[in-house]
Amino acid sequence: MATKGSLGMSIVVRAEPIDDAYEVVLEDGEELVLAHYDALEGDDARDDAERWAAQVRELLGAGVRHRR
């Protein structure tokens, strides 16, 4: 999902597979890893990463709407 930040740039938050893990990545021209879930430590790594990415998108969306 992409939203417009306060400077008018697109922000993307996604869960991305990386080797034996999943990362929640925020991208706004540069990438920032927000969370890392090791798939070797549990079977729920993908679900956890997707859930957390959705929560971050929801929070960012609420912040963007709130500023207008």
C-alpha cells in the first residue's frame, strides 16, 4: 500500500521474504527495515510479518488523514 506523506512522497510498507526470514520494510525513497521475523524459529513468521505490516499501514494511514 502506498500513501502520501506530509511532503507528498509515496510511502510503501510491505512484508518481504529474505532468505529464511520475513522483513517488514518501509520504503519512502530509501528502505528501512522495521521488523525481522526468522522463519526458522517458528511457522508463523510470514503471518506475523504480514499482520505487522498491515498494522503499520493502518497507523500511517490514520496519521495522514489526521494531518489534513
